Amino acid sequence: MDRMAISALGYVCIGTSDPDAWARFACEVMGLQARRAEDGALLLRVDRRDWRLRIEQGSADDITIVGWECASRTDFEETLALLGDAATLDPALARARDVCGLARFTDPAGMACELFWGARDRTDRPFASPLGVSFVTGDQGLGHVVFVAPDPARYEAFYTSLGFRISDYIDMEIAPGFVLPVSFMHCNPRHHSLAFAPAPNPPFVKKCIHVMLQTELLDDVGMAIARAETLGVPISMTLGRHSNDEMLSVYFETPSGFEFEYGWGARVIGPDWQVVRHDVISKWGHKMVGGPTHHG
């Protein structure tokens, strides 16, 4: 696939009214490695990066910031030029995030975003999941995020201008006669790092619909389901396989109320990729058993 200036979803920041519940969910269900930052935030590792998820005390109970990564200073500067006056360099925040360079901008759906390059790797302190889980990251980035976008056409045009490309679309019938269009975009070999849909009816009150992590082993998904059932963590959608990226996954309800997809086996984007449309979210499974409307 063509080189893109934004190379990956790098990190997310989450505001929560219950950080302790997030620590239990992240460590005891998903197998993330946790430590406390000097300011008290919970920093979660999934790989060799120093952190990938930052959990902060707050009333939002939502994803509050998305960090989009550039592979080099040159890519960072090229993307800054594309953003123009919409982006603001923030050297102090770059130091706080422990990256070489960072700029802030807000996307058309009102999501606060951080563009950065030069994150810290911790090869001297290997990632050690408390549950022995390993995740698919590397050149595919952290995973993917799915947001509510009131104006999908504008949202797609904005991210296309930053180098993202459409992977495919799902026209999902969520009620008889009501079809919700969902769009999927990639910036690396991962099938999608970003997806979005207009707010369903009744309105989805959070900006984030879900965030996804992909495991290296299928058994890790099954064992997470068993742990969630034991610990009383709500499962929002049962095990299933998606129609477009073909990921086999389950959806948990997070302590903040949005969903966390936990999956295995997704296909990747190659140079011969063709955009198509689907009219079902899943080949099988993914029965909705709680929580809001979900998308792939």
C-alpha cells in the first residue's frame, strides 16, 4: 500500500469517573500492564511502547483524546502543513506525552486529537501482560477506534485529506427500514484504524462507540470471555466474525460505558485492495445483549 503521512493510531486518553474499575477491567480481563504516572493517571501498556492508553479521573466517561502517529519528523511536518492553522504545536504537552513532537487539533466531529512523532519504546523493560496476552500492534498501530460523526461525508473528506483511505462501507439495518451507514478507513495494513457513523436513533451520547485491541492468539479472546463472566464484566455483543475485516471478536462494556472490542484474526490491507460495500455487520454471531448500538 502507498505510504501515508499518518502511520497509525498511536494512543488514546480516556476520562473516567471510576479509575479503579478501569484498572481491574484492563488488567484482570484484557491483560494490559498498568502503572501510575506522576500525575496519578493510569498508564496502560500493550506492547513495547511506554504506554498506549491513558486513563484519567474525570466526568467525561468517554475517549477524550486520540493520538495519531507519524513515523518521522518529515511525515509530521507534512501533516502539519496539511492541517495548517487548524493545528497548534505544543512542546510542553510533547514532553508530558514523552514524544519528540506534538500538535493539537480537533476533527470535524469535535474529537480532540494529537498528532505526534517519536514515542518512547521500552525495549529495556519488555511488556509483561499479567495474564500472558500478546497483542497485534507494530506497523498496524494500537488498534482501531469508532466514533459518532454527525456529518460522515465531511468526516471522510477531512481524514482523506490527511492521507487515510477508505477500506469499505457497511450499510447496517439496525431496525426494520432503518439503515445506518458505517465507513471504515485505513492508514496502514490494519483493515481499519478509524471507523465512523452518524448518531443512531436514539442519539448516542458518547463520542466513542468502541475501541479495539487485537490479540495474537485466538484462545486469548475465549479466555477473556471466561474471565469477564467470572468477574461480572458485562458482555455487550457475543462472539462473532465481522463481514468486512473478518475479525473474530467479542465486545465488553467498559467502566466508562462505551464498548471495547477484543478480537483476533483480522485481514490486512494490501496493494490490491478494492473498496466494496456490505449490508451486514457480521458473517455470524455478534448478538447484541446489552449496551448501545455497535459497529464493526
